[in-house]
Amino acid sequence: MPKVQISQITVTSTGDKDLKNAVETELGLGSKLSIINLINCIVENAFSLRASDIHIDPGPETVRVRLRIDGVLQEAHILPKSIHSEVISRIKILAGLRTDEHQAAQDGRFRIVLESAGTIDVRVSITPTYYGENAVLRLLSDQAQEFTLASLGFSKGNQEKILRAISKPYGMILATGPTGSGKTTTLYTILKSLNVPEVSIVTVEDPIEYAIEGIEQIQVNSRTSLTFANGLRSILRQDPNIIMVGEIRDAETAGLAVNTALTGHLLLSTLHTKDAATTLPSLLDLKIEPYLIASTVNVAIGQRLVRKICQYCKTEKKITPREFQSLKPVLPLKSTNKQQVFYFGRGCEKCNHSGYQGRIGIHEVIIIDKAIRNAILRKASASDIRSIAAKGGMITMVEDGFAKAKAGITTIEEVLRMLHE
């Protein structure tokens, strides 16, 4: 990965002006079309709609611009194919990428300042496709650094488990889940709580999502052979107390991470697994000995993101007897009845008529206690570990999601969507 370069541009807010109309107006200017203004309007429009990503995808005759809002891609604009190369070139210039390279993937970032929202870091990924280069822009706002475990959706019980685990001077804290489930945000939130002058914190990431003052952050760079494994080796010579490795991808990184935790460091990382219980067998698959896993892992956090009901149009809803019967096999309904009240969003101006506004995590947290350690040592399956953890008081992701649906935070439909992802 090339060295990240950050340029900065300032965008004057359009105030009450409809930003979507601003994009369409810009497109209607014909020969007077300003690519600079067009990109600025698209980014500002995306931010105003709370989008996390902008997808610019070329087709045979047009270019689709889609926004990922609350985890779901939505069509936003259709651009003429004639300006595709200019749009990509403008994004490359902003991100400090090579404008004459069209056959290789490139990554970079730039910074945009909106009068209405402050500074936004935009992470850029450009990849050659059949119909030309596409671009995906990830919007990273300074506001995201204000998260706490509570605001991320962790229950009081799960917060206490995590706080106990990170209070230990060594061991591994693992956040697990699929891509886009909020694992890195959880680790950043934990790091922020650990970031005091008395400790040295060093991270190796790909990419660096947010810059945190007081923490040394290293960007993975494949062109200079700075991998997670090599970065971790160099970090150990930096006299750190706490280390974060962006992702454990291979056996080499896993082995180094475990040895680092054994030598008196607190190590945070992520794994791509479907739930917390699968974390431990996954480490076995990465050639880590069972006794090392049992000795080093403090806690495994499984998580997903679900959309929150818009609070401006939230409406009560009683489930029908038929719905009640259909939900029985998948949701923990032992604490409810056929008259259970749930909620949904009717759709309004505030939520762009989607019924949802924002996202929140649903979690399960496994503390590695004596019973779990014994299960690891005998190489128990994920289902066995899940059963043992449940007997020990673990609240599963499904149960956590169901509790949030009963509380009117999300909908049953969102919890079911998470189950079938």
C-alpha cells in the first residue's frame, strides 16, 4: 500500500439549499460543469444524509453514485459516462494518487472541512473494473471519536466484563465479526479509555481509521514489506505497554500476537468470525496451541450492527399470533407473550422516510474463565464453548438484539436480518 497522503479542501455549506439538487444543478450546467464543485457537493450531500461510504461505480453508459446509509446501499445520483475519467482524476488528485495509473488499485485519503460539520477525513480506494476505475470513499468524522462503550450499545453487564478484562496488565482482547460490524470502532473506544500518560500505546493498522492524540499509530505498507507481522516485531522494540494489531489474518501474525501477550503486554486485535465462541477454534486453525490460547485470551467480543428506529416516527406494534409462532424458533421469546409490544418507524423527513436513523451494536462477550479454559484445552467445538459460556451467564447476540427490540431501539426485522447475513 502506498504511503498515505492527506490534502485538505474547504467546502462552504449550502445552508438551506437542497444538496441533492445542488448535484443535479451542477450536472445540468453542460459545458460549464465544474468537477470540483460536483465532488464537493456529492461529499457534502453524503455527509448530510449520514452516509458512511460513497460508491462511484462505472457502467457501460452511465456512472452510478450510491450511498451506504445505516449499512444499506441506496441509489443517489446517475452521472454521465463522459465525465467519469474527470471525476476519478479529481478524486486521485485530492488523495495524492497517481493520475496516470489506471490498471492498479490505489489507496489514499484526503481531508474536507464542512462549515456545518467540521473536519471529515475521506479514505479513498480506487480499483480498475471492466467498465473503468471505480472509487469507494469512506467518510470518517471527528464525531466518531466521541463513542463510549455505552453509546456503542454494550449492556451494563457486558461493559463490566470488558472493563475487568482490560484492567489486566497483559493478555488478548479480541473483537470479532464480519467486515463492517464495528470491530475497529470498539477497539478504538477501548484504547481511548486506556490512553493515559503513564502507558505507551502503539498500533499497527491497515488503514489507520482515526488519528488519536497520545497514541503511536503505524500504517501497514506492503510496498516496503511493513506487514502486520513485521510491524508487530518492530513495535516490540518500542517499549510499549499496550499494542493494537488491526487484524489477525494469518498464522504468523497470530503466533506473534500470542507471544506478545505472553511477555507481559496487553494486545487488542480483530478476527473475522461469525460470533465470539468461534474465535477460540479459529485460533486453533491458525496453528496456535490450545494451552497458549487458554493462557492469553482475556475476552472475546462478538458483534453486529443493526439499524436504530427513527425516534421521530417510532410507532408501537403488537405482533400477530402467526408472527409469534414464526419467531419462536429463532428468538428467545420465553420472556414475552403473544401481546408483546414492539416498535417500528413509519418513515418521516428526519429519517429520509426509511424508518431508521443511525446504527447500534448488538454483542456477546465471553470471559475466558476456568470452564472455558478447560473446553479450549480439550479442543471443544464452537457450539460446546457457546453452551458453556451461556451457562456461565453470557447473553448471546440474538438475545441482546431481542432486548433492544423490546426496548424500542431496533426492530425485530433488523435482528432477523442480522441473523441471516
